[in-house]
Amino acid sequence: MLQTKNLYTNTYIYIKNINTRIITVITGPQKYTLKNDEIEFGKVERYVVIPKNHYCILENPILINKNEIVMNNNGMPKLQYGKRVILFHQEPFALYPGEKLIQEVTPMHYIKRNTILRLKVLMEYVDGDKLMKPGNEFYLSGPQLYVPKIELKFVEILKCITIKNAGAAHFKALNDVDDDGFGKSRIKGEEWMILGPNKFYPHRDILYLYTTTPIEIFRNNHFLFIQCTSNFEDMFGIARVAGDQWVVSSEDTLLYYKSNNETILETVNPKYLDIDQYLNVTIMEKNKDAEFSKPKLERIIGPCYYHWSIGSTVGPQEKMVLLKRYEAVKVIASKDIIDEDKVERKAGEKWLVKGPRLYMPPLYVKVVDKCETHVLSVDKGIYVKNCDTGLVKLVSNQCYMLKENEELWTKLISSKIDKKLSNLKRTTENVLEKLRRFETEEIDSMEANELLKTKKITNVTNMKQSNTETPQIPLPSIFTTNKSINGNGVDQKDRVTFGQRAIRENPTPGPPKTSSFGSTFNS
């Protein structure tokens, strides 16, 4: 009895001819009756259906030429043994004898945002201009739909490391890496840092170490002395060599991220210079070989915050000299220069800078002394010595300022003369105090007369007032007498000034009164 097979839609069965050993594919829908020399070779199978965004891998596919199946000498489809192809969405189809589905219909991988797909190269192929070799691994980042290739093998899906805005992630290369995810190659053992905001996709040859927070330079208002411990590229993209030293301040960055390849030697607060302050800095310049060579002197003028560089020497903060009208400063040049008045000055030359002005000495100029004008009366004087010639002169009864080659000279006297001068000074001070009290009416005229007798003041001119003889008080040279006489020679007013107070005499007819100055005080 003949055997009958009922085949439904999208089903198929293999039928084998016993005599020719040829296997034929019978597809439905139909009712197929086996012949006498035919047998069922396998069970009824369903078509391979590949939906959209799905794929499958077929091994030993049939050979198709110009959309026609190539048959062999036996009348069976010719197979491509050992070859694998990936089939995507198409019409349902049946597998020919010898074809093998090594991977069932599988959805394509959709790579989400902040995730990566790890792929491994199975066969050598060319991707654009790049030759991909077996064993290599690379990553695809999302979001995107991954279209599989027969040369690649899906390994796993990984989540990326998110680096926040105020953070930095540190990594280490376990092996030589051609691309660290940012287009740079890394050698084994190298450590580097990635600043945020950013994201990093894990790599089998890259080890994630830790995440650090930055050093806030702007808020703390300081700067950093940094030294390089191994060759690397800092956060500014500058290549650093082991042993290099540099300074980072708020002018460079507000947030500084320290890597494992550098060490902070010192954290220093900057110097603040006020509007009338300045300082001198000796900077060591570097030559082409990055070696310190020649020092250079620079000046920083306020108001500002100042930070110095490695190898520089910072002088003390100095204030500009405020000179009044009758003041000056004596300065000396330590090097041949041209001063602010366009005058050539030789090293060791001294000169005066007179006020009024706010004076800041130029570079290589030092302030030796500040000079003031000496106001000298008739009975006062100073000894002035000329430093060039050694001559000493007496200056009095004028306003005198020392020149750049002059200095005050002190006259040596014996102890006996010094003692007498001291006693005379004390006696004069006592008399002046009594006169002040008499002027302010703290003592009466009788006490003043006793004062004149006890102190033995000589050279007193008799004064008549209201028919009474009253001895006139001798005045030192610091007091003045103002007299005004009318046309008849009659005294209108006699005023003796003691500071801001005066004793007025009643005008009386007669010859003008006189006052004697330059009185002698005997103790």
C-alpha cells in the first residue's frame, strides 16, 4: 500500500529515491503519495521564518547563480561546504538537504544609550581602511541597532562608566591598547585620567581604578607646586617628563584634577599686593634643553594677587615712598641703568628724588635714606659734612636739605660742657612753664616778680604802667613783639605774643616803648 503525506502551508519534507539515492524537497500545501522506490527521509519540517530585525546563521548554503540554484551532476543542489552566511528578513524558505541552521532565528541586538556591545573578530576582513585580524576585540556604543556580520562574534553587552561634571576617572592599561575609547593608544602599565562630563566604555585590556574629585583652586585662592613622577599628558594636554615641575593657579583652571603621575609638592597662598605695594622677583629662565640658565629680575605692582613659579626667588613686599613737598629720598644704583627721567646712571651712583610725588624706585635702584628739609632759625644750626671732600660746614638761618653726597656731622664736646648745656636747657624749660602759667593767670604778678628775683634774669627794661614800675619779662627768641606807632611817635598798641595769647598794655602818651630780646638766662 502506497503511503501518503499531508503537507500544510509553510511545511516541507525530504523524500529519498532508493535507486538513485537522490533526496528531493517536497513543499506544501499538498497531499503527496510516496512512490514504490521512494521513502520518507525525515519528518515534516516547518519553513524558516525570519521576522524583521531578526537573523539566523546558515551553514553549507546552496550555490545560487543569477537567482537560479546551481545543480550538480546528480541533479541535487550544489552546496558550499564550510561556508556560513547570515540571513535576514525575507520570505519563508525551506532548507535544502545538507544545509544546516547553526543559529536559530535570533533578534538583533539593540544597543541602548550608555551601553556598549563587545564583539570579537573570528575571521580576517577589511572594515573600511582598517584590517581586522582574528582575536581582536572592539566595541560598539549605542544607541543603535547592531547588524551582525559572519566575521564577528557577539560577546556581551556592557554598561558604560559615567563620569560626572566635577569628577575624573582613572584607568590603567593591562595590555597594549590601540584605542582607549578616545582615539589614543596606550602601552601596558600606563595610567591616565578622563575628565567629566564624559563616559567610558569598559575594555578587557583597560582597568578602571577610581574616580576623584577636583581641588578647588578658585575658592581657596591658592596655587599648587606640582612635580611629575612619570611621563604623561596632564589635564591641559601638555606632555610632561618625569622630574618636571610647574605651577597651577586660578588663572589656569578653577578646578584641578590630580593624576597618579604627579605629586603636589606644596600648596601656597598667593601674595596680595595693595595699590601702593610692589615686590621684586628673580625668575630662573629655561633654555632650549629645559634647564635653568640665566636669572631675570621682574617687578610685580599691585593691586593684584601674585603667584611665583618654580625656581624663582620672591623678595619682600615694599611700599612706594610718599614724598611731601619738602622731602626727598636718597637712592643708589646697583647697575648701569637709565632712570625714569631718562638720565643715565652708573653703578654706585647716588642721587636725590624730590617730592611731592609717590615714588617707586626702578629695578636695580635701592633707597638709602629719606631726607627732610631742616628749618633753621638764627640761633639754630647743623653741621654738614661733604662725603666726597670730607669738609664740614655750619648751616643756619635757612631751610636746608642735605644733598646726595652730604650727611649730618656730630660735633664732640666734653662732658663738662654737656652738663652745663643740660642745666641751661632745664632752667629755660622751667622759666617757660612759669611764663605760661602767668599768661593763663594761674599765678599773680607778685609771684612773677619773685620768679624774676629767684632766677636772676638780667637785661630787663623797665616798663611804666599806671605810674607803677613793673619789670618787663625777658622773652626768648621764640616770642615776637608787634608795635604800632602813630605819626606823632605815640604808641597805639603794645602786643607781646605768647603762642596764640597776648598781653595788651594800655596806650599811654610818650615815647614809644621798647622790648629787649636776646636776654641772658643765669642759673
